[in-house]
Amino acid sequence: MKTNRILLGLAALATLLGMAACEKNNGNGGTAASDDCFFIGEQLAYNLTSNPTIIVPVARLSQGAEMTVNVTSSGSSLFTVPSSVKMESGNRIGEMELTYDPKSLTFNETYVLDITISDFKSIYGYEKVHVIIEYPTSYFEYGAGTIYEGWWGEQEDKTLFVREYADNVYQCYLPECWGHDSGPGYDVQDYVFFWNTATNKLYIPFQYMGCEDWCVGDQGSIACKFGGPDYKAGSAEWMAFIDKTYANHAFVQPHYDPSKKAFYLSDSAACSPADGSVAYGSPGSPDIFYLE
């Protein structure tokens, strides 16, 4: 929830409910007996990909004197929650910034916190907020281009989407281009792969075409799936195993060529899901995606 939307919601709420001051539970605070301090919303969500700053607002309906609101918190210990938030004189909102060390976080994890106002009883809003923090899970648009499919001999305009998956690693996908757009058993699917931006090597997981008996993968993925440990796709161990596999066979490893803005993807092959044996394919004719 963005701060400007919170501000608009608060302004509308203040218009409806009036301009009273905050009152503590013990009755000793504020100048009126009909108001409170509160969070706007019972749940707030933040994505550190799109916005690395986490601001949790605490609101009041009055524009009274400067005041401090105490809070308590529980949940992930990787985020530091201030023990209080100050509302400046004449302001209805106090901004509480949560701090963290980005190096301590894990890619593609979700963290949760519960924060509670200690001293004030809420009448119009929420005394407690459930904070969900994603780091980072959202894909973003990297660029448009054209894919030339070595398997089907087709050409399609596509947009590449990526998200940060690990240090120097993007998880990428090209929507609806793995497979074929006609004929039985060949469902169109998203084309998923990993890109090490430090080495420009690409890694294509084993991907099914939508049919039950056969599947398509590049040579490195086949070797990983059937010829070695069943590492998790995207893991450092999986990538290292594929690097080793390509070092020992004649095919060029999938890679990105920045001089041509070209992603050289898999040398497609139809292979048995039972043992990975290759029935037919087009080695030497990889799928290529060119960025505009």
C-alpha cells in the first residue's frame, strides 16, 4: 500500500469523523475523549523489489500538539521496528520506518511482522497491523524482442520478464512460447530459464511440453535430471553441475551475448521421461531471443 493512497484514505476519514485528539487507554492523554490512534488497514504488504523503504504509518484524527505513540512488535528478527513513532505538531500521521540489512535477507522469501499500538485504544482503525514483506518475488519487464524457435522453426515477438533469484542471477520467462500453437499434445507454455548476469551463462530447467510421454529439455538439463544428482533448478549446485556437463560435451552452453543482445537458449531435444534418452531433436539450432 503506497503512502499517498494511505494519506488520501486518512483525509477522507478525517472529514467524516471530525478533528478530535488522541486519548490514551488510561484516560490521561489528549484533549478530547472520543478519539484514538490507529493503523490504516489490518494488513500492509511491501515488496522490496519495487520499493526498498518500509514505512508503516500510524494515524490520528486530530492535528494537535506533538505526541509520541509507543508500539510493540513480534515476528521476523531481521527487521528492526522502532519502539515508538512521533507525530509532529499539526500532523495526523507519524511515519515509522522499519530498517534491515539487505545482505541478511534471502531472495524469494516472505517475512511477517505483527505491530501493536501500546498506549491507545483504537475506535475507527486498527490497533494491530500484520505486515507482509516480500524480498523480492515480483517479475518486472526487462525488454521486448523476438524469439526464433529452433524446435518449431517459428518466429514470435515476445517480452522478457525477470526477477532477482540469487546474487547475480535472474529467473527469466518468455510467456507462451515453449511448445507449439497448433496440433494435439503440444500446449503452449511459458519458457523459463535462469541467467547468471556475472558470467552470462544461461540455465534451462527441464520443461514439459504438455504431453504425457515425451518432454523437451536442453542437453545440460537432461544430463542433470537423469545423469546426475536431482538438484533444485536454480540452485548453485544445479548450475555448477550443468557447467561441468557442458564442459564435457561438444554443444555450446546456453548463454547471453551482450554484443548481439541475444539469448542463445536450448538445443532442443525430445527425450524419454523414463531415462532421458534423446529420440530426435535439433542440436546446433538453439532457440534464440533477441532483445530490441
